[in-house]
Amino acid sequence: MNYARPDALVSTDWLASRLGAPDVRIVDGSFYLPAQKRDPKAEFAQAHIPGAVFFDIDEIADEKSPLPHMLPPPEKFASRVRKLGLGDGNKIVIYDTTPMTGAARVWWMFRAMGHKDVAILDGGLPKWMRENRPVTDDPTPPRDRHFTARLDNTLVRSVDDVLGLIDSKREQIVDARAAARFRGEAPEPRAGLRGGHMPGAYNLPYNELVDPATGTMLPADKLAARIAASGIDPAKKVTASCGSGVTACVVGLGLYLTGAPEAAIYDGSWTEWGGRADTPIVTGA
């Protein structure tokens, strides 16, 4: 069984055969939570795929928002990626060091900004390095490229949108956090947030869509089975949420691969929802 939309992933073989191709741009989208005490930018400087540039989701973000790494306005996004040498007509391939998390967020950001020729390196840098493929510490000198950003509002949801969805049930709400956090049994990693989940939400932990042995996405049949087991209707649109809008994008990627309607991401996610006093929360399964 093949993915319904295989264009979202490329293999290490595919990328290795196209290093230096004029129409391919490589992006390191690695991201860590503060508690992980790792610096993705420093790690990139030590070793990255030749030709890659670093995409910082905390910098290419809406600096006016108190919430972390919120999607920036189209003008800022276009300005920042232009300076990275990413432009119209490029096929953009994203990888990360914790396969699928940061890369899926950057993949979604480009799609939300109207650039659809974007894919993720399946297995990320760990798989690339296990296969003894080349890495370098040489910086990639970017050349400015024109980038046209057009926000696709069907892929982004606000807190007010989600409040409306709870009432209308027009879209399914899917929470990508671990089950214990979803049920309100485990504390949130960010202090001051209430525990639990949105009324009517489904739970689909993002890491259950990734093969733990290889860091690659589950094969198509296993991916579809895991999504179905969560209770989601694959024919109905999803709005995905998580802790801060990053791992929700892995759920969005999984749904995309299976051919389901392209998911929207609740950008504020639980950092916003659980940090407010006026949003409804339930606990338990």
C-alpha cells in the first residue's frame, strides 16, 4: 500500500542523488523544548547536510505574540526565507534531528504560506548519518531569492475558531499530546497551564505515527490503521493541536499522507488554551 500523497516525503537516496541540484533547497528545521537543553543552531553549525540552511522557528515567528513560535505575518515570513535563499520555483526539502517534529512544523509553515513544493526528509539527519552520507560544518552562503507568501487561511486556526468548532463540530479536533497529558493526569511541561483537553477532542499522540526504530513515518497501511484507531473520521477535516503548535504538524503530515482533507493547525495550541481561564477543559479519557 502506497501513500495517497507521497509528495510530502523524500528518501535519503532521493536527496543524496540531488545534492547541489539548482532547483532543490535543503533546510534544517530542528527544534527542541527548553527542558531538553540542546541548541539546534549550534548543532547545525557543527554538522549539517551540505548546502543546508538553518530555519529557526522561534525567530521566523510573530514577535508581537506572547505565545511561542506563532506563525508570522506573510511579509515577515517572505523576508526571512528570502534571506535564506529560499524562493519561488524551489523544491524545499526539510529535515531535523528529532525526526518529524521541527521538520513537520516548517513543512506546515511553508504550505500555510502558499508554497506547496515542499517535502520532509524521511528519517531526518539521524537516518542520513547512520547511512554514512555526507555532512559538513561549512556554512552555506545564501543568495537572496524572491519568495511570494500568500497565507492559506484553511490551514490555520485561532482560539476563537476552535471555540466555534467545539460548538459546531464542523471539524474534528485532534490533540497530538501524550495520552496522560490529554487526560490531565500528567503535568504540562510549561508551568501555569491547566491539564486536560478540549471538549470533544480526539487523542492521537504524534510519536505513534513515527517508527521508533528508524525515525521514519509509519508505512501507509499502519499509518491509516493508527489514525482510524483514534476514532477520527478520515473523510472529515481535522484541526490539530498539541503543546505549542509543533507536534500537531506531525498529525497534519500523517493525515496528508493518507489522503485525508488537509488539516489545519491550532497555532496557539495548549500553551494558549490551557493558559487561559475562559476556555473549556475536560479531563479523563
